[in-house]
Amino acid sequence: MSGKATLSNDKIVVLAAFLAGADKGLADTEDIAMRANDLAPGKFTWRKYQEQINIEAVRKRLYDAAKESRGGLIAGGEREGWLLTSAGIAFCKEHAGLLERGLSFSPRLSAKERTWQHRERIRMLAEAAYRKWKAGEADQISKQEAERFFAVDDYIKDAARAKRVERSGQVFRGDPELEEAISEIGRILGGYH
């Protein structure tokens, strides 16, 4: 199974619960939410303020995962904490590779953001930096070409520049044409790892 998220959100929080220790003892919703964000960065965050984890979304998915109709993978609740059932532990063992690699997915986007993403993708694929990277000539990409690839200029400095590069990495995570290019071209600017 690849790292591309094909799991439903309730299954993702079950894996997060495992990472939070719910296979051995009761795990708190907040700890599970933190592990869910580690496992699938941005999946359970607010759309507008992506640095904020939406604990309510995690809580709802935990209750979903506890339903018998969903496999009864976890038991418990908000007050007492959450404990994986034997079915939940078996599920986590089946998906051990995902626990190590994490998940990638396309972030939730508004219609305006989807339009921006489409245009930005076309623009990035047309840039000289991308063409050189695609031809195996990444060592010949100039700093200026890398800046054009990420649409940054001299007025965008340090943290803002790194944030722009990081956002491109998040938006195009899993994109077969751009994900690796963004990572490698981003290193030229020192803004992506």
C-alpha cells in the first residue's frame, strides 16, 4: 500500500491512537490529535489556519471508529480516554508500513484555492527550473530560476521565502510531476528539506 491516503479519516485516527499508545493503555484525545497531525500533516487542521489542529474533527472520527458498523476498532470516550480493541490492534499491524512512512494527501481547498492550484501547477511546469530538473540537469538550475519556479523575488525574504517553498510542497504533495521537483529545487533556495 502506498503512502497516498486511501484510508478513511476514522482509520487514520485509529493509526494515530496506536502511535499515542492506545494499544497498551488509555490515550487522551489531544495526544491522538497530535499523532494524527504527525501521521497525516494538515489532514485534521483548520482550512484557514492550517497550523491549528481541529480536535473536534479527530474526536468525531474516534467515535466513528468505535462504531460496530465501522469495525469497532477503538473503545472509550472523551473523559476516560481511548483504547484500541483487538480488531484495532490487528488493523494497525496490517498497516505498519503507513505508521513508519506517514500519509500524504491533497489538502482541502476552496474553489478559489483549487483554481489557484491549477494555474500554479501549469506555471511551475512551464518554468526553466522544472524543465532542467526534468532533463536531469538540476545542477544547472540558477538561483534566479529557482526563485521564478517558486514565484519569489528579492522582496520576499528568509521566513516568508521558506514558507512559500513549504506551501508549494504541501499543496503539491503526491503530485507525480511536481513533488520531487519542489523538494530538489527548494534546496537551491535553502527553504525545503
